Amino acid sequence: MWKKLFAIFSLFVSMSMQAQNVDERIASLINQSNWFELEQALKETPANSISPFLRQLATAMTHHYFNRPDSACVVLSDLLGNHQQELGDHTMNMVILLSTNLARTGHYNDAAGLLQSLYDQLTALGTDSTLTVAYRDQAQQYRALAACGTLYRPLHKSDEYRIPMVIDDKGGQHSIEMDGSINGREGRFLFDTGAGGNLITPELAKKYGLRSLDADITVGGVGGLKQGDYAIADTLRIGGMAWVNVPFAVIDARTGHDEADKFSEKFQLPPVIGLPVMFCMQEIQLDFEHRELIIPTIQTSSPWGKSNLLRTDTEGLQLKTTIDTGHPVYLHFDTGSYYTYMQPAWYNRHQKEVNSAGVPDSLRMAGIGGVSITRTYRLPQMKFHIGNGTATIDSVKVNTGIDLHTGQMKSHDTEDGVLGLNALEKFSKVIINLKDMYMEAIPYAEKQ
């Protein structure tokens, strides 16, 4: 999981007693951070029935979360230029959002300037440095990236590409890998939707000849935060696709846990291809039947005309789906995790039935930042509905978030669970469209 160095705080919109019901609903959805419903409400509600400021604010938030950074920059700039009085104390949140979207569109110097200005103003006001240093560090990262020129510049022409999908078995847990090269050196890379950026270990960064940047980075993982450096690959090739100037976070993947590190040494972590490269591809079709990744020339239209994926504040992907009960759940979409499991946020709402039907167990996870061993329950079966497809998974763990040894609450994830590779493997093909932000799962023919 990619961890940003600053958080986007919840927005609280003050409403007058005379506000229309539609304004109250829009404001309520923003307060709840209910971005899926907010996007739908904006589509269904006549523009002139929403107050101008609220409509601009709602538009900015949906464009930010549904990966429309170009238009998000336009709307956020308008909010900051023409609606600062209505924004009030939330002006800073809009500045942070604007800097994020400027960076997403490659305007790193502008993004750095915004954050540096914010840092300078807060410092002048005497704000505690522990609350502001993240803005300064993020500005430094953006300036270092800006100095590299255009990032992710494609060398390939627009066309359909088919890349062999290697399903690697690491101790009974599968992962999706693909062959390619970094700086002309051949290798195999991990396809990881749970990585908000590209990752590589110091040893492999040296092997592949990456150029180090004068910029530190903090990455969040299983056991907490891990410090690392930025480095640039002059070229990255995957199948017939290739890009110039591709950033990687150089992170030591060792956890400090003997058993976990011995496992890692046996199955060395390859370079991780994360979401930035996938956003360049725009749509990826995981064809499990034919074992290939397909990058189509023309993106597939959403079968429902709406999104079920969004881009989170920690630069991950969140999938809105349903399970057996028909109630919506919000899952972190992570092909870097083999298992699908539920998190404490879901457990806390279903504690009675889980304790009754589940078998006590534990969840052991190792990754960047350390090792986590928490108390869980194992449910016999759950059904996950992904688009028009349904995956039935036997033996699904429910994480209570309670550390098995200390009894302390260790996990504070707000999402309901993690959708891993074992759910995707139930389907013939899974379409991940990062332009229109939706995911569709197509069953095997005999299962339809």
C-alpha cells in the first residue's frame, strides 16, 4: 500500500436553515465521503437545483476521486479563486487536493510551489513543525521529479498489446508477473494494483542501473512506514510497450522478522509495477483463460454507465461491490495480495454473526514495514459480486484487527476488506478500466 505523507481531512459544509433538500443531500454525501453516491447524485440532479458553490465542491471531489485530474485542477482552481469565503477553514484541504492533481497531470513544479507556499505560511503562523514537515518533504519530491523532465513518456504507438501473464506460485500463493526490461536489462516484474507507485529493492535498483534522485520517500505497508529513496529508470519495457523516465521508490523489503525474511530470500521480491504505469495503459484486461494481459486500443465502455472503482487518498484503488447479503462493501483492490479477506471495519458491524459462524484463526501478513499477526475468524464461504460476475470463495478470513500477542488493536483500516487475486482467478477475464474507473468480471463460458 502506498502511503501519502499528508492526509485529506473530511469536509464539513455548513448549511443554512433555508437550504434546499437537494443541497442538504449533496452536503451530506460530501460529509460522509460517499463519493460513489455523490457522483451518481450529480449525474441525476439538474445543475440549477444545486447551489453553485456546492456543485463546484461536489464536482471537484468526484473528479479527484474518479481519476479526472485535468478537470479536477480546473474546478479546484476555480474554488480557490472564487469561493475562498465559502471554503473557510477548508481552503488548505483544497490546496492539497490541487497539488495532488497537478502532480497527477505531470505539473510537478506547480504542485511543489503550492505545497512550499502552504508550508511557509503555516511555519510563519508558528504551526508545530511535526504537522507541516510532510508538506515540505512532498514539495521536495515534486521538485526532484520535475527536474527529470517528462515522466512516463511512451515510446510505443497506440495499438493493442498482448502481454503473456505469468502466474507465479510462491509457497501456494499466486501472483501475476510479466516479462520485460529496465534500462535494457531483462527481468520479470510483479503486477500489483495495491501499489500506489513502482517499487524496487536497493539490490535490484543497482542491478538495473537506476539513477538515484535527491529525494526521500515514505511508503506505508503491512507493519507501518518505511523510508526509502526515489530513483529513475531511463526506460521500462513491458511486452511491446515502453516508457522513458519511470520513477521507482527504492525500498528495503526486509521486515526484521526472521521467518518472513527467510521466505522473502527464497522468493525474492521482483520490481513492482504499480498504478502509475497502469494509469498510462488506461485499461488492462486480465485474461486468465488465455494467460495474458490485454491492453486494448479502444477502451471498453462501462456496461452500467457508472463507476465502481475510485482512487483513494493513499493512491490505491477501492472497489464498490456487494456480498451475499446484497449490502454494498468497499474493498481495497490488491492483486499483490493472493487472499481476499475482510477487515475490522466490516467485522465491527457483523461481530455477532462472525463470532457465531466463524472458526477462530490468525492472519499473518508480512511486507514492507514489518509483520502483522492478528486475531481472525474464518468463515466457510462468501460470495463477492464484481460487476456482472460472482466469485464464491471458500474459507474467508475476517480480521478483527487485534494483535494476537499484545491484545491491542493494530489495524485501523477504514475499508471493509481486501479483494485479492484468488477472487479474480474465478473468472475468465477481468476488465480494469482506469479511464472510466470501473471493473467488470466475466465468468467462464460453462459457468455463465
